[in-house]
Amino acid sequence: MRSSTLCSVLASLVLAHESAAEYLTSLSSNASYDFIIVGGGTAGSVLANRLSEVSSVRVLVIEAGGSPDGNLAIEVPFLGTSLPETAVDWNYTITPQVGLNGRSFEVARGKVLGGSSCLNLMTWNRCADDLWNHWASLTGDSGWSWANIQPYYLKTSRLVPSADGHDTTGQVNPAAHGTGPVEVSVAGYIQPLDNIVVAAGKQVGGIWAYNEDVNAGNGLGTTWMQSAIGEGKRSHAASAYLEPASSRTNLDILINTQVTRLINVATSGTPVLRSVEYAQSASGPRFTVNATKEVILSAGVFASPQILQLSGVGPYQLLSNLGIKTLVNNSAVGQGLADHPMIPMWYTTNATTTWDPVLQNSTVFNADLNQWLASQTGLFVDSPADTQNFFRIPSTDPIFQLVPDPSSGSQSAHLETIFVNAFAPFGAPPPASGNYLTVLAAVVSPSSRGSVKIASTNVFDHPLINPAILTSAFDIYAAVKVMLDVQSFLQAPAFSGLNLKPYGDLATATNNISLYEYAVNNSVTVNHPMGTLAMSSNSSNTGVLDSSLRLKGATGVRVVDASVFPSVASCHIQAIVYTIAERAADLIKTQYGLS
């Protein structure tokens, strides 16, 4: 979601202050570590902090990007939409999508300390209890159940006042929140549309019924969006976890360096992948560093399977075609990729309180930015949206006579809507004038599955990323269903004063067939890729990891990031990744007797 106004100011978005943290750009030839964490993103930052709490343990983080310090677009919540396709983004592009008539587009992933927690739009959802209990069932590990995972979730974050200091009673349930380092708040600059959406939810009820806090167990209903924002600034993994630990003498952080592969140090038998090869450019020299205990892949849902495949772990045919010796033949490596399809629905409105002028007029943009710089108040203290709704397709719907329910349970959503008080330019440029409302309509329990596959033996070449968007009968049906539900919801009395009219091709999408065509032509994703290295039960022949996130078929490697999801999470996923990493840190400490 970018505009020419946002792009024009990127060059000047640099903060005056710098962090006191010191990062390495090279390692000594005799460096030795107990744990090597590949990727200093969301999960990697958690692991670096928690493992280095043990002073006798030496930890190395290898991060492909640099520091987020001084990047104003990261710190200012509203500017998060300007970060894709910049230096802190991997700039991945998905393959042409069969379900989208051959369209492809860029998907943002953070190439910076803090990872995608520095690039996302900060929404904080931990999903319904159902998800965690489903994962416990899939893996045969009760440690993933909500009753047992809850303490780890509570360690990740804490509720803080909104930027404007307003009374949030009735907007969030403090009892559902913890005492951890990530700061979480509800909107700090409430806009007229926000109150209209909440009022409409209370008027209509049913699937739109108001829910004070979707992070309290029931993941359904209309709610105030919670975001990783504190004091009007983004709260990300580097600021919350990594930087507070960066001065520890047993933690080294190597930046601007990519891991090229893992090397087997065993001479026979089961592979032991505790040697890490790395480089700082495609043509630059390769170096190696060894872990005495484990290598932990936290490189992300695309890069973690890419590194494993380059290391000889993956489908035999794919590896042999590229001349890579297969160490572990596992066809599941890189499979199972899922993301949430999202359809922007645009409407014109007679309301003059939208923030469209921010994208249309650089003077207005600069005034809002200057207000944030002076006091961390105003429009820029929030992401571009403040409300969301999660809801289910009724169990009696005819679709479930044809396909199974892909959700985790009765409190987990199939569909989501996000309301934006302007024209949200996802896949289309904002108009030069006028006032708009956008409803972002998403399928959050998709059954489509894609893959990540290496295209060469060079880690600096991006892998082939195919999320297979809208390729299942359920996803196609659900995409049309969510748009129909939005059209119905907008008939609520609360919206009557906005004089909403469909904009662009939406105006002619008047039946199910044309709505489907609209979805095909306009769908992007919510940018929640997951599931490419799924965990499974320890005794299962399926999956890539055991329930403790250790690589099956080899030793010395664990994976901790969104690639480990064994099923789709029907919410925004960053809080889940933080929570998984907190538990993973304890699993590691327990295995090695660390305290």
C-alpha cells in the first residue's frame, strides 16, 4: 500500500538518534558458539535474548539485513505501508498465480534486524484457543495447547496506553494481556469511521457482534484492532528483545551476511548439520562457523526452506536436478505454503473526514508527519486501520457438504474484514482526489496450499514462491462469501450517513460470477505466509520437524519461525511467532540443562 506522496519522502525519513547497540560485520577465524541463530527477525530476536540470558552460553545471530535504527518509516506506525520494495525488504515476488489469471506481485519480508515485525502493519492477534489446541492434537504434544502455551504468550507483550491517553474501557480486556517486552495498544487517534464500524457491529449482531478483545480466547466478532505500538511508535522484535540484550558479552550479532547453506559435520550415519557457511555477496568469499549445540533456522517462511534445500534437505528430485547431494530426502520441505487472500473493496463517500488528503497532498502529509515528530500524536500514531472483524461461514452452509471445514474450530474465523478510512492502495494507485472507504476482505482459513522451491544453487537467487492463491473450491467460495457479507453489513443504519457507492469494477460486480472475477483481478494477500516446514508428531512420517521443532532425519538443527505452523492460523500471525519462539527457547534450555 504505497503512493507517490509516501515514496517521495522516503529519502528523508531518517531519525537523528542511533542505538547504542554494536553489531559485527565479520567474525574472527577461531570464533565458536553454542548456538547459531540464522535470522535476527521476530523469532530470532526472541531466541537471542532468551538463550543469552544464560551467561555460560555463547550465541551468534547472523542477519542478512542491517539495523533498523534511524529508519523513520519503521518507527512511525502510519508509514509502515511505505516499507515494501525498499532496502529493508527482501523484495520477493510470487510466481504467476493460476488462480489469479497469471498475475503475480511482490510480497514483503523484513530484511533487517527485527525482521517482518519491522515491516508489517503491526496488528496483534494471538488467534483463538482453538488454534493452539488443534496444534496440540496435530503434533501429539500437549505443550502446544492453549492451557500450556498461554504463559509463553503472556511473556511476549504487555498492554500500554494508547498514544492519545484515552480511556480504553470496553475496547480491550487488560486481563487477557501479559507483562512482556512488546508494547501493545488500541488506536491512539480515533477516527469517525472507527466508531461507525463498532456501532454497526452492535446494531447488526450475529457474525458482526462486538467483541471487546479477540485476544481473550474467542477470536470472532467486530473489535478494536490491537497493534504492536507504544507511545505512538512501532514496537518490534529488535527494540523489544534484541537491543536490550545486545550488550551481553556472550551474544554476537553479525549483520549484512547471508547463510548460504548448512554443512554436514558427520563422517557417516545421520547427518549432523552444525556447521554454517555464510557470505556477504553472491561472488564474495564463503566462510564457516560451527555450533557446538545447535543451529536454529529463523530465516523466515521463504528463506528457511531455501537454506535447507541448498543444504541437501528436501525433495530428492528437486535437489538432484540442481546437482545437490541429498542428505535428507523429505518431500515436505518447502511444501504447505499458505497465505490469506485479501480483496480490497473500495467505495466513494461523501464524508470529508477520511485521510485521503494525506496521499493526495504533500502539504497535508508533511503536517501530519511534523505533528508526529513533535509530539508522537495525530494520525501517524496508528497503522492505517483501527478496526477489524473475524467471522465464520455457518456450519449449515452448503459448501461444507462439498468440502471439509478448514478452520481450527468453532471460535476460529474463516473470514476477516478490515476497515480503512480512505482509499487503501493495495494493488491500485490512489485517486488524485475524492474521499473513499476501503474494506479489506480476507479469507483467513484458506485450504489452498503452495510451495517454496529453490531455482538455483545460489542462495542470493530468490526461490520460487507459489502461495497458490484461490486454487481451492473453498477459497473461491469464501472469497465471494466475504464480499457478499461486506455488502450486507454496509447496509447497517450506522453507515447510512456516508452515502457509500462501489468504486471502479466493484460497481459492476453485481452477482456471484462477477464478484469472483473481481476477486481474481484484485486479490493480493494479507502477507501472512506460513507452513513451509511444518511440525508434526514425533512418530509421524509426515512433516519436517518434530513437535520440539527439531529437523527430522538429521541432528543439530531446529527451526523457529512461521514456517513451522502445522495448519493455517486464522489471524494476523506475528504474536503467534513471538509465542512459538518463547516456548522454543525453553525447549532448548531444557534439552541442554540450561538455567
